Amino acid sequence: MKLHLIRHAKTRANANGFLSCETEEPLNQEGFQQASLLAKYIATIQFDKIWCSPLLRAIQTLAPFIESARFTPEYWPLLCEGQLNFNALAPISTPEFSKESNLPKASESVGSFRGRVSEFLSMIANENTDKIVICITHGHFIREALNLFLGASNYTRFPVGNCSDTLIELGEHQFIHYVNRTTI
């Protein structure tokens, strides 16, 4: 299974160097321009499914593609970034999630977040063998997915630009095709 992890377009918070986390931060003017360009990039990918975080900035990022392609994505709350609580010392856990799950709690431990990303990667790899899936998600989610995929014992802060694409292959052959590829 090939998984395209694409970060949402730019928001005002991103432009000012802040994290948006679970807030309903909309795209800024540059972000809307990026989303239009990203739609052209997505149209070049042969894919089977698109999953999208239900947070406003991700929905707005995908909107130009949906309008032009008349494609209906699935919105998955587990793709949300969440508000990480770095003071909460909790073990890594793998809570049960599904497409119908609620948004993550307002304050989520790092271990819980990591468990959620791990559960997502396992679930989609098992359910989508030989498929190509696009996920419109968030920078921290993509970084955590890469750290889990690589089995990194220390957290690595991979660069993840707005509208960048990271392509990994899950299943029998584990492979990173590219990280943080500029799409616009």
C-alpha cells in the first residue's frame, strides 16, 4: 500500500510561527492559493481513496480538488493533530479508532497521540493492501508517522512544509519514497 501524507495549506498561525493544534484555524490568503495549486498536483496521482482530517484547514486545503474532480473524500477524526500535553506522562497506548471516532481529547498525552498514529498506520495497511491512499493531515501527525515507520527511538523533527507530500509504502515492502516533497 502506498500512502501519501500531505500537510494542509498555510494558515495565519503557520505564517506567524505558531502551532494551530486542534483549533479551527482557517487558511490564510496564501493558503487558499496553495490549495488551488495542490488540487492540480493531486489530480496527477492515480489513487484509490482520499482521507482527510475534519479540521477546517484540512477541509479547505482539499476543497479545490473536490470541486474540480467531483470526488468525495472520507473525513477521519484520527487524522487530527490534537493538542499535545507534553507534561502528561502516559505510556504509549493504542486506543481503538474508526472513521466514526470522535476528535481526540483537547489535551492528549504524547503516548496517546503516538498510539493513535500507530493504530492508524496498522489499520490502513491491513485494510488497503495494493491501494494508493492520500491523507490530508497535519505536520505533527506526519512527523510521528515517520518516526514510527522508521522505528526511531528518539523523536526526529522532520521538516514538513505546507502542502508537502510524504510517500511511504506499507505492507510486505516497507519503503520511504520521499519526505516533504514540494507539491506547489
